[in-house]
Amino acid sequence: MSRFDHLDLDGHLLALLLAVYEEGSITRAAARLGVTQSAVSHLLEKLRAIAGDPLFVRSGRGIVPTARAEVLTRHARLLLEQMRGFTTAGGFDAATLDATVTMAANDLQRDLLLPALLRRLRAQAPNLKLRVINSGVPTAEMLREGQCQLVISPRPPDAADLVQKRLFEDRYAVFYDPREREAPRTLQEYLAAEHVTVVYEPRRALDFDRWLNEQPCAPRRIVASVPSFAGVAAFVQGSALLATMPSLLHVQQLRELAQAPLPIQCPPMPMYLIWHLRHQAEPMHAWLRRELEAVVAQVLGRRAASA
């Protein structure tokens, strides 16, 4: 049993535990925290003594958390959130904020919105840092356990303790290389072409692909699938392949390709901002949500003006 008690813990140790857990490396954790590797190692030994557990063990060239570390990390995230809430209980001043905000998003939302959001946030809070994790198909546990403060996704989890707000709505479009082919003019031309699509792991198709498979028309001829939007352009460029993707990818990942309307009516793709109910009235969290909505209006307004 540990000879230390809970009073030996502080926010710095909790932040260190999270950094080592999330980075999977003493070196990367030190860089993230802005301290030396020896400082991280020293504080990690202190934390091990408090917890009465090694917390992290060697595995190949890296380190992996013990079962005890997995449990403590979940508690650490929530404690750090509560500590941040304690410091802003009497009022929120972005200029004095010194924190890391974690947001979950896939590559469309990440590249479209989050660079502009970081610039906007740091103009008001120079010491703020943004950490982006992959949302995949988001779960309620991501927000309940404090793995992130906000999720941006077209697929909000169905949970009574989560809040969701529609950020915007996109449509699917056909992307192609105009040097190699013309846009398909009819559904027959579209279905006769060869296609590339995205299949997230483990075998999770795009909403459009799942919807089209339920329609009475013939199936598409898919000749390539990639695990994210970032891999689509390389397959379409220099070929006659088509890619049916959210139209807003034209802003970043697919900007070198031409796009055309789909030759079939399909449902739009809504995008939601999702957070846990415990943050609803938190001043810092409300500020983050307002700033993100302002970025959405800015980015989509600029796109509409150039269309």
C-alpha cells in the first residue's frame, strides 16, 4: 500500500500523468509540458509512489499504461476539468487562460475549422494550446470521461447527458480530375464509372455509401477505398475515377479537383457540436463554443462569397 495520501497530489502531477498516457513517451510528454525529460522522470517516480503502481511499463521501444494507470487517467481528466472550473468560477478572463483544450474531429472538420479556431482563440488567450484527437464514431464516454471537451461530428451519440447543436449542413458532391474526364451528366454515366471511396476502420462506410446501397439502382464500381479523406485526391488525380464526398472537402483536401452535383438526390450531411451537460454553464466552455460558431460563420460565409 502507498505511504502517501491524496494531499500529495497536485494539478501538475495530474497533467503529467495525462501527458505521458496520451503521448506514450517520456520524451514527447516532456516536450508537450515544456520541461526536461529528467523532470518528467522524477515526477513520474513521485506519482508511482503515490499510486503504489508502476503506471507505465516498457513495451518494445515505447511504454504502455498499466490497468491502474488506465483508471487513474480517467479520474485525472475529470479532476483537471473541475480544477479549471474552480479557477473560473468567479469570472472568466481569456487573457489569463493557461490550458490545453482537447477537441475530437475527423479530417474534414479538423482541416476546415480548427486551424482558424486556434488562431482566433490564441488572439484572445495567448497561452492556450489545442490538442486534436480523432473522433471516429464518437462515444458518450469520450465526453463523460473527459477525453475531450468538444466533439465535432455528423454522428452525435444518443445520450441524455450530452448536448448537441447543429453547426452547419453539407451536401455530397462528385469530385473528378477535369484533365482526365468530364463530370457525369446522368445517373447511368455515374454508375458506369469507377469510383474511390472512404471506409473508416473497422469497415465503417460513409453515410452516402450506406444510403446508396439501400436504393434500387445498380451498385457502383468501387475500385479503391482509403481510410480517410486525406487519401482520396491521390487516387483521383490523373485518372478517370470519381469520388463522392462532402462538398466542403473542396476547401482543403480536394481543392485540386473539380466538383459537380450528384446525378441523384440524396440526404444532406449535418454537422454537430457535442459536449457534456456538466459544461453547459461553464464560462470557458461557453466561450469555446461561441468562438467555434464564429469560425463556422466565417469559413462558410467566405466559401459562399467565392462560389
